Amino acid sequence: MALNGSSTAAPLEFSGVTKQYPHAETAAIDNLSFTVPAGEVCVLVGPSGCGKTTAMRLVNRMIDLTSGDILIDNATIKGRSTTELRRDIGYVIQHVGLFPHLNILKNISVVPKLLGWDRKRMNDRAHELLDLIGLPQEMGTRYPSQLSGGQRQRVGVARALAADPPLMLMDEPFGAIDPINRDRLQNEFLRLQREIRKTVVFVTHDIDEAIKMGDRIAILREGGHLVQYDAPANILADPADDFVAQFVGADRGLKRLALTRLDEIELEDVSAARHVESDTVSHQATLRDALSAMMSDSLRPLLVVDPDGTAVGSVSIELINRSLRRGGTDAEPTASTT
């Protein structure tokens, strides 16, 4: 895979998908339909028992459909060899699942080896991916037990990317990581996604993670019913019903602030915050980050600085309030189901 943005991605479509287990009174997934455009991250979220993990596992046929269809790049998954299908789909799980007896380079190369790649191609690809996930090359000869949990999770992502799959499935990949490293891994994955633009189905129970990670969010309720499918900003601004409103939380206004970075809005003049005691905030911080900083400093405006520390503008409570009033209406609508 070239790492210059030319990697492959494929659209994914759920078409009337139902999963009914034998002897179960109700379906685990009921008539689920939505489309994930190529290169976007779709997050499946909802309470326990809503079927989000079941829906994801239907994609690579770890579980078989009862009815309906799933299409990858407009082609049905039905009738395909499960081995061939799974080699075309990257899969990242919460506890990584690295092979303890293989070093990191060999762990990354598992699928390419199954596909019959030659040794040089596998080795080059593994080293390439170490760079991509931000791990030093010397870690390639280490074993999983010699890495931290966050480092192992990065290797799990690299392994899923090794054969350049058009689709990735991520089942609560950061759920077992401590909060500080979880935030770092989320940010690292988002940086990675900006470079490679894969189609990703991401399962989480955490609405804050869903808002941060997803281009689109599918909110499911018990019984595998799709309640709302839309961009995060639209869901926060206009929940489809009381269930969605309660699920995203009463603080959804604050959550909307986390969707916008300071470098994405027109800042106020530097002079508005230019005094000796002014604190600073990075231009890549979110409006929520800026509000938090202001609340710790008597709500005074902050100077916004670039990576060189040069002031590029200022942010105030009034600016955040104006942005919140305007926000949540610019995202392209996708679909809502009630």
C-alpha cells in the first residue's frame, strides 16, 4: 500500500439485515439498513444488548445472516469463501490478540504471509507500517510481552492494515486502555485515518468516543433497531427521539464543542486577549478544550497560538457561544430512522 493517500477503500452497505438466533423470542438485529461511504468511519453505538457487535461480526461472517444482505464495494458477502472474505477485511479487537511467540514484524506480517507474499515484500511492508503507527524500527524485533498495552494496540492496527484491506472492523479497540493512553491512541488513529482513508466500522459503548471517532454514528437500541444514523453534529443538534437525547446526554451542547477545533473557525483579534496574565491555547485545541481552560481562569479570553508559539488570534466565551449557536447545522445529513 502506498502511504500517500492512494490506499484502497470500499463502500459498505447493510440492506435489510436481520439476525435471529434459534429459539430466541426476538431478533438480535432487525431489518438494519444503512450505507457507509468509502473512506469514512462509521461508529456503531448503543446500550448493552443492542446488537452492535453482532452487526459488525455479520460483516466478516463470524456470524451468518438470517436475512437481508451486506455488500462490500457493491458485491454481496454471500457465497464468498469466509477465508477469502476475512483476508480482505482488517480486524482489530479490544485485547489485540497478538501471537506471543512471534516478534512484532512477524505479527504484522501474518496476513501477507497467508496471501503468499515474498519475504522482502512482507518485511518492507512491516517496517513501513511501524513508521506509520509511530513506533521505532527497533521494536520490530521485540515480542508482544515487551511492549506496553498502548504499543500492542498500535501493532494490532498495523496488522489489520498489513494487506491493505478495503474495510476495517474495530471492536472496542481502545476499551481496555487507561484514559490517558486511550486519548492518545484515539488521536493517533484519527491522524492515521486522515492519511490512509479506510472504510471503518467501529464499535463502542462510549458515546463520547463515538462522537470523536465517527464521520457517521449509527445509534442502536435493544433488539438491533436503528434509531438514528447521521453525522455526529446533527445527532447532537437534533436527536431523533427521547431515547437518542438521553443516550447522548444532557450535556450534548458541550459535546458539540468537542467537534470543532480553533483552527476551523474565524478567531477574534489578538488584542482581545493581549494582556500580561493571558493564558494560551493551541490552535488545534477544540472549543471544549478552550472553554475548560477559560473556566479555570476566570473566563478570560485566551490567546490562540500556532506550533511556533505565535499568537494567531484569541477566543472568548462570546465566540464559543456564537459558534455553538451556529454549529450542528453544517454537516451533511445522511439518514435518520425512528
